[in-house]
Amino acid sequence: MPIGRSVASNQYPLDEELFGPLGAAAKKLCNDLTKEAHRREYRFIPNDVFAQLGDPARMQQVYWQEMFLRAHWAATLNLLRHERWQDGCVSAYQEPANFFSFAANLRGLVEAALDAQYSLGAVPMTLAENYNSIQAALQGTLNRAVICSDVEDRLIHFVYARKLDKQEQDTAPASHRALEPRDYRNGLGLPDMERERFRQLYDDLCGVCHPTAVGLGSLWDTLPTGAVQLTPLDDRAAIKTFYEQHKEAIQFALSLSVTTSALCLWTMNRFTIPDARCEPIEKWDLSDIPAWKKITAKIANAQP
């Protein structure tokens, strides 16, 4: 995201010091795209009312309008959440630093990035691949059914997924059932080396957050006499060491989270639906993101 990086570095120096230029850009992107978030309302037609619409073109119009609203809602929620997890990491990095707080916030950021990709990752390309049909639906001129149930379920999953109790397991839709962290991670389709880096990062974060040798080993030493002695922890140094050890995976998680939302919002701007428009994203240059190039090509080829 070249545009905004130099400005972001000046505005968010601690984010850059901790996470590099991408950290500052991610913070600025979240801030830019969510400034007006609390002024929006997302309205959905009840199922019984939708069933009574009758006219196929009108039903398709409402269906896709609501798909865009769900995507906008989820993408914005993800940015609001990411910003808070990143702020938690940066706050823990400031003096007096707190390594355990940093690890807990980074674990949240990583998990959030994974489930955001699970729910939102397919949205931009799905919209681009069906550009003409969706545009016609939004304009009320599509008289055939174009349904993307998997994307719809994943958008619902993002907002409503949770651990279901015994009563809910028999009645709640499958889209409401939260997955295990490894399921979100494995769903990325990463090459073996990248997946292993991500697994190791997550395992080490869990090790810090739980009472394990990874989390507790930095707080004690064995003396030459054989005695055990508790030792002070240089939290800031520990944070820097952990970051450098897992730099590639952390940078990937950071980028994955914010670019997923950014691509969703940018792609929706290519359609005629004012209620899902995000004007600030137009000021950002996303051309260094490979997926953006593919989406742009699909839309360019689809337009008459």
C-alpha cells in the first residue's frame, strides 16, 4: 500500500518501530476507513417479507444489496477489531513494556487475521468474476437467479459464529458454528514452509500465554549451584527478539488482515451501490497487492 506509508510513518512512529512500515500503514488504513463507521446503518429485509416480493428481478436486487451490506459490515468490523489488537501490541511495547500483554494481543491479531480471511477472502474475486450479473442485479434488471451461498454463509459466519451449546447444536445454522483456530489457518492454502511458519508463531504465542516452558522460561535461571533463581525480564528486548524470530509470519498476518478488508471495500466501489461505498479507500494505492491486479483485470474484461 504505497500511498500513505510515508505519512503513516510520521503519524504512527511506534507502530513502525515495532512492525516496520507495514505496521504504520496498517494503522493508518484502519483509521482512515473506519472514521465514519459509527454513522452507518445496515438494514436487512426479514425472510418472510423477502419471500413475498415475487418479482425475480426485485428479489435478486435485494439479495445482492444485502450481500454488499454484509460484506461492508464484516470488512469494517474486521478493521475496527484489527486496529484494537494492533494498538494492544503497540501499547505493550511502550515503556514500561509488557511482553506477556504483547503476546496476548499478537495472538488475538493473528487469530483475527485468519478468520477474516476465511470469511472475507473470497468476496472480492467472487464479485469480480460475476461483475456483469451482479451489476445487473443491483440495477434491478437481472431476471435469473445468481446466488453465492458459500460467500453468504461465510459473511454470516464472521458476525454470528460462536461455540454452540448443546441446545444450539441441533437448531443453529452451520454458519453459526465457530471453527478451531487450526481450521482457519489450514484454510489459507499456504505452501508448506509458510504454513509451518504460521503454525510455529501460533504455537509459540500459545506457549507464552499458557504456563509452559516457553512462557515461563524467561523468568527463571538455574544457578551453577543447582538452585533455581527468579530473574527480571527485559520485556522490550523480549518483544523485539520474539518479533525478529517470527518476522515473516507476523508481517504476513498483519498484511492479511487489513488487505482483506481493503480489497473488499475497493471492489465494492466498482459497483453501483451507494450504501456500500467507501470513499477513503480510493485514496490508497493497492496496486502492489497481487490479488488487486487479478480483480482489476476481471472487472476490466467483464465491462461491456
